[in-house]
Amino acid sequence: MGITLRQVEANDITTIKSWLANKNNNIWLDSMFREDAFDDIRIAVMFMKKSNKTYIYEVHGKMAGIVGLTDIDLNNRSGMLWYVLGDKAFARTGITTEAVKIFTKMCFNEFGLHSIHAWSVIDNKASCRILEKNGLKLIGRQRECHYMGNIYKDRLLFDITIEDFNKLYAI
């Protein structure tokens, strides 16, 4: 598929900002991404924090989206996975699924994590499929915690351990 991951660079901030400001993306994200204005410095600091790892995924050198890990806990060797498809020309191509797979492998093999968790708003079927295709298991539901369009929505909670990942990919 020609997918590569690379760390976020300073010259990526404007593109990332536009992806996160897009209402079709940010309705599914935490409330900090649903504010009207994005500050370049705030975004840069978020990507530079040691408790976060954020990567651009590219297809044949063209930026497609971002995939990252937040709330990294080195003592418990865990973190929370998140991703955004920025360039909608790549929608429904499997690119984000593959980027999440590559990144999950990095999290376990390079960053030394033992478990990864994620959540998706219940109505975001595409995101749930991405998580499930990558071996994350549905572990629960956080009720009415995501305010969206004047309605409170549930979040579905997922996780995967290194053992699950290794079994899935016969590593």
C-alpha cells in the first residue's frame, strides 16, 4: 500500500490544524479539539509532550492522516490510541486501518508498551471497524459522555495487549 509513518514536524502543524478543525473530524474527538480556534503553539506543544507520541501517516509520500498515543504511562506500559484521516481522498481505502496496524506494532515493539486502549463514539462505525480489524476488543461502554449535536452519545471502549497482538499476527 506504500504507507509510511513519520514523526510530526513543525511544518506539519498547519495541515494538522486544518484536519483537526474540520467539523467532520473533530465531532468524533475529545472536546479540546472541538473548539472553534486552534492555536499553533497549543497544537505543537501537544505533539511535543513526552506523554504523547504522534505520527503522520503518508501514502506514497502524500500526507493522509495522523495516528498517535496519548496518556502514555511508562510504569504501567500503556497508552491511549487515536487517529484522524485528514485527507478524505483516502477514505474507504484501508489506509487508516493499515496505519493503525503499523503504529500498534511500533507501540509494542519499539515503545515497549504492554497494553493499548482506545474509544470511539458509538455512531462512528468506521472507527469501530478500524479498531476491531486491528485486534482491539470491545471491553465496555462509557455512557452519555460525548456531547455531539445537542445529544449525549456513548463511547465504546476497546483494548489490546501485546499477547493479543502477537497472536493475531503470529509474531
